[in-house]
Amino acid sequence: MAGKPKNPAPDGVEGLVKGTSSQGLLTVSIGSDHGLQEGHTLEVFRLSNIQGQSRYLGTLRVIKVTPTEAVCQPVKPLTEKPQNGDRVASKILGS
């Protein structure tokens, strides 16, 4: 997986982390109804109202998709363990 290039989901696709597994897989709140397909990549990040607490966690690859949710795995190790409520998006704007 690590050698594959990014394959971003369609522009404007955004959702939330709904769950994590002990195997490192994540379930997200968006699926094929939002244009996601297996092999797409999503960026995962945490937003906070506290200055300096927002974090970019890394890139996920969609490995299974249903109409309303998807299962993803990290492309490479994430900077922090994802939590329920973290955000996913096709891309992150600005820096």
C-alpha cells in the first residue's frame, strides 16, 4: 500500500470517523452515496477550538464501501491514533 500514489475522493467529500478497530482499520460516515469507491484516498485530521490543538493525522485508503459508510486503512502510520469524531475529507485546503 505504501507505494501507491494518492487517489483522492471527489472534491468536497467530507465525513467523520465513526469507529476504529484493533487491526488499525477505520469506519467513516461516508460511502458510495457520496461518490466514494474502493481505492480512493481520504485525508484524516482532528479539528479543535483550542489554538494549536488541531492535527493532521495522515492519509487513508478506502478498502470497502457501502452506500452510507466505508472502511479505510492508513496508507502509512498515522501521526496519532484516530478518534471517533475526527474528520475525513478528499483534500485539505490551505495550511
